[in-house]
Amino acid sequence: MVVDEAVYDDGVIVVPVTLINAQPLVGFSHTIEYDSKLLTAKLVDNTGLITEGFSFFVGGVKEPGVVRIVAVSDMDIGDGVERLPAGEHEVARIRFERNEGVLNRDVPLTVSNSVMAISHDRALSHRTVDGLVKAAVALPAEFSLAQNYPNPFNSTTEIRYTLPVDCRVSLEIYNLLGQRVCILVDEDQPAGYKSVRWDGRDDHGQQIASGVYFYRISTGKFAEIKKMVLLL
């Protein structure tokens, strides 16, 4: 099995996983290890990829650093058993999110504990294959400020923004009277895709009242304001 060159898709790294088998298979199992300091696995998708008659199992998405992919034939042993033909088969697409601060670098993925079964009682020997996924993350093309999510919110909300260049960033919350409630960001930041969470508290750590609030980003070259609603 190999992990192919990654694709960058709307802030997510999509890694195709291809199985190369010389004989028809009734099942396979693979463990893919990655550096959880660089990436976070969010989803393993096999929609439209596995031959009908196979059950597909995924484990470890919630276990940092590990993704397990297993597929087995649904048929009983015998002449009617469903087999995956010999050849190359894209069996899954793993969606990773880049961790904060990780930009434009290769991310090593190790395929280990690999088993390919040619019958229900016979498996090929275990193999370990090391691969390097070209998971360089492109920088955003422009400044942007996204709508917070969720909105309205009643505990915490996330604010995402993009920086095409290194710059000084100020991100502040204001009430309807134009009074500053708190400062979320006030620092120099490298270019990239950013996010910050707000828990509905002011600069003194006090919970503020329900209502309409505004968040404003300013970088010197870019400024934008958006509205959000806090419901307690």
C-alpha cells in the first residue's frame, strides 16, 4: 500500500491511499502513523472506492498519530467469496488538518503492520512500507475574516482568519456602544490559516451579558468587522 501525494483542499490536506496487490484479495489491514505534532486526522473516507461486497472499518481517528484501515469480504469462504481484483485501488482518502504554525513542509507518514489476505485462512506476510507525503500547505492568497462559528453561541465560538504575509495582528471584541470588551489577539503572526476561540468573557475574565457584539481584525494592510450574537 502507498500513500500518494496529498492535495490541499480548503484548508484540509487530503491524502489518497492506494492498495497495490498482485493477487485478488479477500481483505486487507493497514496502520498509518503520522506526526500528531504536525497534523490532526479528521476523517477517513472510502465513498465510492471499495468494491461492493466488502465491509470497511476505520479506527484510530481519535487516537493521535494513528489511523487504521481494514476491509474484509462480506461473503463466506467458498467459490462465491468476493475478492478485490489484482491491480491498483484507491481504498481511502484521509483528511488531515494542519496544526497551528505548520506551513510548507513535507510530512512523513509510515505505513506499518500491513496485512493482505488472499483467502480467509491465508494471508501474505506482514510488510512495512515507508512513504513521504508531499503535504506542503499553500499560503492563503489574501487577507480574510470568516464568520464566527457557531453563531449565535452560548459558551464558546471560533473565529478564523487568513494572513497571506507575516504581519502584526489585532483582533478585538466590541459591544453595541463601541466599547472594547476584550483583546483576543495582539501580536506579530506568520502568514497562514489562523483561528482563535472566545468564551464570552472580557479582559478581566468576567462573563458578559447576552447580546450583539462585533469582532474586528486589523493588520495594517487589512481591516474588517463582523457581527455575532451571544445567548446565555
